[in-house]
Amino acid sequence: MNRILFYTVLISSVCLSACMPSAPQTVDPSPRAWTDAEVDELVTWNKVTIHKPLPDALKAKAPEACNYINFLRIKLKDAPVESSKADAVFMMMPGVLEGATAFKYIGRQMAYLAKTQHNKNVEIWGMDRRSNCLEDVSILDDVEQLTDATKAGEMLIDYYFKKVPVKGKRFNGIYDDADVSFLSEFGIQLATEDMFSVMNYMMPQQADRQKKLFVGGHSLGGIHTSVFLSWDLDGDEETLEDAGYNNVAGAFGFDTTLADLSDMPDFATQIIPFGLGNLGVGATELLSPGAYKKTVDKLTQGQLPLTTSIEGVFDQFALAFMPLFSAVAQIDPKGENTLLATAPLELQPSLETLLTLFQPLQTQSDGRKASMKNFRLTNEAIIGAFFDDDFAPIGFLGTSLGHMKGGALKPKNTLTNALAKLPLFNLLAPQLALSDIQYMPTEHNLNGNGPLYGWANFDEVASKAQPEYKDAQGKVYTTAEDEMADMGSFINSLHDRKTNLNFTEWYFPTRLMVDIVLAVPFKHAVSSGINVLHQDRIADVPKIEFIGKDGILPLNDDDEVLIPTSDNVVVLPGQNHVDPMFEVVNAPERHTALTVPMLLDFSMKHAK
């Protein structure tokens, strides 16, 4: 009997240890065909600033910085200064809550590959919307000069949380609507005319633009591209020199569609992370010019929020915190994050709420509410928790960066159901959901004894020979096809040290959404100063659209997009919404890149 009991205990112990969740197993990184250092030898980038004062009525209210247009220019070091001498130029428009550095990685790779594989000189302009003039990232340059990530975190806490002056600078806090009333006029007219200003400044001759300028964008940037193509700068449809479609060689889109403007209301609900109900406008009112005027009046009178955010959950400070994490991660990506543990979150309740929502509706075994603060995480794992498609519960943040490592993981309840109950999400947009299972750590940091959760890069989770990222019990967490973005490149794009431009847009103007949904598709747009006079010519422009199979656009079982697109659509296997700009190009043994090679081929076909 004792022997039976012994074996029973032994077998139970073996089963218990074998059946307990364990950390998934990594593989060796794949070799790179070229390095970032080799790209740096050929490619340079800088911020270009154009003085373009706001109209007098706005100029008196806005900070002086808002009288300038900024964009990220990427080019070959030995290329001529004049953009008109390039073989092709790509103007890229950001999506919602997105800034110029969303295009840093893809732009640098495009310039490098065009030169090394095709002996072509191309350059990229990554646009920054005018409202980014309100962001205060001035301290990040000082932070990133440090070599100690803990001291960097302390400096960030002093500046952004405690508002302690740092090197003569003081953070004045996040602006509220009363401070930025001028944003009620930061709509599609200003944003589109800024595109024309950059185009005319950088490439003055229409003949050059017709031969080599390609305009496109990501997400909302696709809608904006369609608006640009139909725009008439002087409002006179008889003079076509200033018509958008007549100043380009082609157009492109990343997880978006270059749609007929009449389809904008339906398409916009796929792109903009808020329902029309937030504007106080019912669907039956859309065709009414009065609906547009009523909504604009509400903006100017302070009855609607001037920027896109979720008060108390996903607000301007939460967006601002993304580049702060990046600044620390650039110093020591694999070091343990201390910023979360020491930040006085009670001074910024929305950030604390957001950190809890990333582990939604979960409770630890000791009864404590789950939060990222309950775990030991490396600096790059924090970035993964916010942006990776297996952890970030909001679809428009989804990026295929790899997976968490170093400890056991379990599925978590997604944020989508929780958000559906919030007033601002009464008409929940499809892009909130991600198709992938969401995970969270299970081994929290109790008395300092928890494991350090790190990050397995896209090429460390799986390979072509071992295509699944799984634990010792055979549970699969992700696959090689679903991961194709490099964490290091992504971190460096969240905030760019050289230009002080960043990825997240703190103050996305609600007016843009109002114009796109309630004015652009309808005849009354022109009478409101929205000069979309050439909608019938959008179809004449050569186009290519890159659609993530796991992105925000609806696909049928045959991978056909269920909203109008052009005839030249490329569906990208495994890719989420943000992936087309970060699809790794230099790891051919691990991933075959599609976006950069095909976009370059498209430009060579249509450049004259």
C-alpha cells in the first residue's frame, strides 16, 4: 500500500510539474542580410520645418510653434538637395493618433533598398499634422543622452509628473479644451493645404511632381490621400494645375483603401476609433448640411471635445507616455523597467487606469487587481504590452513584434467588451478588436520574487524550421507567419532622437473626423471650404494598396476586401494594422518582405 501511495504521489508530482503553465521557448535569431549601421552609412533623415502662419483669427490664439509645418525627410546622404532630382518621392500621411516617425523604419529601408538593389535615388516625406505643435517632448533629448535607464526614468518623473524644472525647462501640463479652442479649426482643409504647401516647397515644378511624386498614407492617411487627390487648391475647378490628382505619379495605402469619397462615412467607421454617436449625429442625418454645421458649432462652442481621447482612460497623457517609455527603452531595452514602479500614478489617474485595463477584468490569486505594475517587466516588454497584437487589446495599435518571454502566460479577457460599456464607445468601431488571443503574465512580483518577463523578438519566437512559439506542454502562443516586425526598430520609431519627432499624436483634432464623415462625401463640402472638386478623377491615378490580413479592414474567406478598393490590392499574410510600415525587410531567412519591394516596383513602373 505504501508503495502504491509512493508511486501515486510520484506520478501526481510529475503530472503537476508537467501540466503547470511554463514559459514559451525561444529560438536563435535569424541572420540579417544587412544591418542598421549599413543603412546609416547611406541614408540620412532630418526634420524639415516650413513657416506657414495660421489665419490671423487662429494665429492670435495658438502657440507660435503652430505656425510651422514639420515633416520627416528621409533621403540618401549623397543625393542632391533638390527633391526634384530624385527618381521617386513618397509623401506619407499618418493615421489617427499617429505622427511622422510611423514612417521612419519603412522610409529608411526604402531609400537603402532603392539604392543598393536598383541604383535609384528615392526620398520619403513623413508628415506630422499641425496639431503636434502642442506636444512637449523637449526633455526627451536630454533623457536619451543618459546611459542609466533608472536615472532617465527619474528625470521623466520629475518633469512630467512632478513638474520639476529640468535643465531650465518646465512641463506646463496637458492642455485642456479651454486652452486649445483654435483646434476647432484644425480640420481637413488645413491638413490638406499643408500637404500642398510641402509639395510646392519641396518640388516646385508641377511637371516634376507628375513624374515622380507618390502620395499615400496609413489608416486615416488613406482617406486623406483620397481627399488630396480630389482637392482643388484655389477652388476653381477650371484651373487644373493645382488639382491634387494632377500633381502626382501615383498613390498608395497601408491597411487602408484609397476610396471613392462617397464611401467615406462607412469606411471612416473602420478607421476612426469612435462612433458617429459621439458627434451627436444620427446616421439618418448624415446627408444634411445642417448636421455638419450643427456639429462644427458644437465644437466651436465647447460642447464637444476638441481632441480624440477617452477621458480618464486613454487621454493625452497616456498617449504622451508612449514616447517616454521609448526613451527609457532606447537606453536599456533589456533592463528591468523601474519607471512604472516609481511613477506617482495618482498624479495621472488615467495612466493608472490604462495600465489596469491592459490586464482587464483579471484578479491575481491573492485578490489584488491585476496591472502591469504587478509584474517585473523589461523596458522592451513594456512596449510590447502596449503595442504587440498578442497583448495590446485595441486593434489600431496592433503590431506583430514577437511575444513575451521569461515566465508563464495565460489568456486574458479582452478590453473590447469593457470598452463597449463606455459612453464614448456607444457605437464601437470594428478596429477595436484584434483577432489574436490576448495574453497576460501569470507570475506576479510578490515580495520581489517574481520572474523578469522579457521580450522575444519576431525572429526569436519562431523560425521557418520551427514555426510555432510554444511552451514545454505544447501550447502554441504565436506562429512565424504572425510575427514580422522588429522590436528594436519599433522602439526607435516611437521617439526619434535626431529630430525629436515621435509616433503617438497627443492631440488628434476631432474636427478632422467631423469633416471627413459629415462633409467630405457630400455636395455641401465645397460650400464649407472643403474643395473636393475632382472626385471623378481619383480613379484615374495609379494606385497600390497593402492590406493586413489581420488588420482593421473586413475580408471575406477569399481574402477579398469587403469595402471598395482599387484593382491593385496586396493582402499581407499575418499582418495587423501597423505592420505594413514595420514589416522587417532584412531577414529573408525568416520573413519574405512584400510591402517595401512591391512599393518600390510600383514607383519604378509609374515614375516617368
